[in-house]
Amino acid sequence: MMPLGVLDAAVIILTGAGCAALMTLIAVLLLRRMRGSGLMARFVVVGAASVLAMASSVVAIALEMYISPHDLTVLVWIAATGFLCAVITAVLTARAARSSLSGIAAAVRRVGEGDVVDVEQSGWREFDDLSIRLAETSQKLSEAHAEVERLDSDRRRFLAWISHDLRTPLTAIRALAESMEEGVMDDVAAFPRRVRVQVEAMGRMVDDLFELSRITSGAIRLRTEQVELLDVVSDAVADLRSSSAQRDVQIVQRDVAGHVVWADPHQLARVVTNLLTNAVRHAPRGSEVVVSAEALDEGRLVLAVLDHGGGVAVEDLDRMFEVGWRADAARSTDADGIASGAGLGLAIARGLVRAHGGDVYAERTGDGFCMKVLLPTDSREPVE
């Protein structure tokens, strides 16, 4: 056998490349005209083009080599057989891919209807990865939908509660005015004071709503500085002395002196007042509410407010800081000066503390129910 010359090799390469390029161009043009066609037709075109590119190259080179008609016929039959096998393989592959895509499409429809879908293994790595992502997405969407429903329920309940709480002082003022008009009020001199008490209650609720709106919208601006914790706690205890005395509850300070925190003094005072108000409201009569502080490592401090009440259920320890949450649906208002409010006090307290870079959480302990405020003692880093 004579060795293949350079010129012959160049002719063979160019012939094969030309035939392959022609078949590829025809396949590309067909695929461009087949936009909107099914997956099977595209697979058939690709598979057929691959075999035809090779077969046409072989036949063209054979003709250039002047092989016998018999050998040429054999080559043509071999190429036709390969073409048929390629088409069959393309059809089977397209059917398997279409089946997998149909399963994914059905899963997408179920996700659109709010269902949670499972991972379906098809044997195609890309489709399996897509099925995994789809299952994860459906789970997240289901959880998000449940969260939206819960928040919507909380919103409707909160609106009902705030409407009730705002209506209560309005009803009292109306009753006082009607009694005044009809001349049946026993103590006329007390009328201005009683009206002022109801107006102040409404004012506090409106202020709470405004403050909560600022917190949730991120519009609150803190003026932080080094604050003596004892000053803030002492002022809050003094403000609640009258109402706590009416409930026969004593507020005791322990280890509060000597601690300094990095905070907005006005907003920190509101946090402490809200937590103390909640503790006094739920503390048993004749008991103590203990306020204590403890310095932690890495520039942190924890302020604890402990009462000897029953607290809330363990599953509600975090929910109690949500807007409008109530452990008791009765919606009663205390008659001793500590109004139940609209369930905003603890939500405001958590929002303000988190704006400082800290956090608020609750615990059930052997001594009672304890709320803890984690605060930074300097301006370097937020508390984590």
C-alpha cells in the first residue's frame, strides 16, 4: 500500500470538511425554520445531520478514490443503516426528554396551584437538578403562603383590636358628656380629669401606632450616646410607681448601678417602660418585679425584667413580640391604671432594641417569667 501523500491528505480533509459543513448548514437552516416545533423533530434533525455529515464525507471521498461500484453500494447501504439508527435513537431520546419535561410541566402547574411537589428522578442530570430546584421552590412558596395567611390573619385581628381599644375611651368620653348634658353626673368637678384620662389613653395608643410605623418603615433615627442605665431604669420605675402600687406590686432594682450602655436615652427609656408595664400588668398581687443588669463579654450587657407571673406558653415566647399578639383574647382593660393597650408595647420594644443592634427575648425560669434585653455597651459593633 502506497503511503498517503500530503496532497491526497489535504484533498480528503477538505472534502470531509466541506461535506460536514454543508450538512451542518442545512441542519441549522432547518432548525431556524422549525421554531415552535416539537422536541422530537429537533432531535431527529440533529441526529440525522450528524450521520449525514459523516456519510456524505465518506461517499465523497470514496468517489474521489474511484472505488468500484460494488464497494460504493456497500458504503451507501452502511450510511443508510447508520442514518436509520440515528433517527431511531433521536426519536427515543426525544420521547424520554419530552416525558421528563411533561412531568416538570405538570409539577410547575401544581406549584402554581399552591401544592408542594416532590423530587422526580428522570435520569437526566439537568432535569433532575431542575426538579430539585422546583421542589425546593414549592416548599418555600408554601411556607411563604402560610406566613402571608398568618400575617393577614394577624393584621385583621390587630385592626379589630385597635378599633376596640380606640372605641373604649371614646365611648367613655361620650358617656361622660351625656351624663353632663342630662345633669345626672354626681361629681361634676371630676369631669375634666376623667375626660383627660381617656384622652391621654387614646393619645398613647396613637403615639404607639406612629412609633411602630416609624420602626417598621425604617424611618426611626437614633441619637446614641453613653447612657447610665441606672438613670433610665430609675425614671421608668418612678413613672410606674403609682400604677404598680395600685396592683400591690413592688419594683425592685438589683445590680443596675454602674452599668453604661450605648443607646438613645429617650428610646431606651421607652423600651424599659414598656417591659416594666407588661411585667407589672401580669405580676401577681403582692409580688415583686425585679430589674437587674449583668455585663457580658465583648461589649454586651443584658437587662432582665423578672415577674412571678405564669408568663406565656413556650411556643408563644417569640410570638408575643409580634404586633397585636395577645395571650388572652378577652381584650379586657385593667381598672387600676394599666391599660391593656393594643398589643404594641412589646413589638415596639423589640423594634427599638434591634434598631440599637441588640435584641429582646423571653424565658420561663424557675422564679417566674423573665424578659431580657441584650444591648451594646459601645458603638463598635451591633450585638449578635
